[in-house]
Amino acid sequence: MDKKTTSIFFSIDKNVSNSEESIKAAVSLSKKCNCGLTYVYTSESMDILGANIDDGIRNFKMKYFSDIKQVNSDEGLWKGLAVESQKYDCNLVVLGAPPIKSSLFGGGMAGAVGRFNAAILFIGDNSTWSEPKYILMPLDSQSETRQKFFRVSEVAKMYRSTVQVLGVYQSNDYEEKTYVHTYCFQGKNYMEERRIKADIKEVTSKNCAETVLDESNNMSQHWISAVSNTEGAFKTSAFQKVAESSNVPVLIMPFQEVVGSGGVGY
């Protein structure tokens, strides 16, 4: 996943009312990274170009000053975007859709995101697009929480964002606090080595999702970064709740298993 972005694929659920937010996000990202823009039209997607594709492409360029092409998929929204982005080796996609609710036995957003090899900029149906002056990067005591470092740094360089590292201790256990503290400084150093401004804040909270959302509510013009995860049967993960509740874009890195290490979280 740690490959430079060379194209932007995106798709929008046909039932959302804020489709313009996803279009603006996709156009902005494609311009910032100077790469191609492709709309994936699935069985569940909004038809943004219309029946006459050539006219739709011209109208899109007149309105957004951006070239676009379209690929079609017979799959549903999430699977179709995942399959097409993988086929064309795209590693950053924009998805405008309502969050997928989890069942008693998990699934939900983590299950849908698990189809992707690409990072996802998720624009929920209550989200508002903005170019990020800040990127909130929560970290916990699990090593895989650092899987977000590369893509966050890439986006931060595009937009000259400041990365706000948020370390969350769920207890006062010495070992846990040591890991969180260490990962926070690794995150800050990772950004600063790439000439990205970064700050650290560390807090103790048993409810990680609420802490992330509260911190987000106190910030302006920002995104939240996340690594997708689940916490097992009959539980709702912090990732799921943040994806459901956030009113800002969430930059999601699909969780990748790492041999010999524990689970993933914030």
C-alpha cells in the first residue's frame, strides 16, 4: 500500500444527498497529485455523466476544470470500486456513501473496506468536503495502528497539512502507555523527517471513538485518519463508530495482517 498515488478512482452511492462533496474531493486530489481521474459506475452508483458519456465528460470539464473517464462495473458500489481500482493498480480512491452498519457478529465498514487494496477517502452522507489544514491521526498501543503513516504523510504533503497525532491510552497500564507514547513519537518523527509539521496530544480514555470524535469536533478544516479494524463478536469497533458518526472525510487504510503481532486499533 505504500506506493505513490498515480490515479484517483471514485464512485458515489446513488442515494446520497451530498454527492457534490465527493466530486469536489476526487477532483481536488487528482489535481494535487497531478494524476488521472476515473469514475467507477456500478449498479449502485449515481450516474454523474449521463447517458451520453462524451457530453457528460465535456460538461464535467467545463464545471470542474478536470478531465475524467468512466469505467463500468456490474458489481455493487463497494465491491465494484474495489475490483476496478485493483484492476488498474489504483491505491487511493474516493467513496461517497452512507456507512455500512455492522451486525451483531461484526462486518460493517471493516468488512467492506477489507475488499480494498487501496486507501479510501470516505465521504459519509453527512460529511462536508474541505482541503485539510489538519489531519487527525489517532494512535493506540497496537503496532498496526502505524499502517496509516505513509498515506497520511503523502496527503499532508499535497495539502501542506499539519498532522495532529492523538495518542489514546485506554488504561493507566505502564506497558500500554509506553507503547502509545512510543508510537506517537514515531508518528511525529515520521512526519517531520518528510518536512511535515506535526504535534502530539496524549489522553487517557476508555472510549476511544468518542475521544476521537470529540477531538475532531474541536478542530476545523480537517480529516480523520484510520486503520480499519474489528473488535470481535457483539462489539462495535472504534473505527466503525467514527466512520458512522464523523461529519468530516475519513482517510481509511485497510487493515493488513502482520505476522507475529496483535490486533489493530486506533
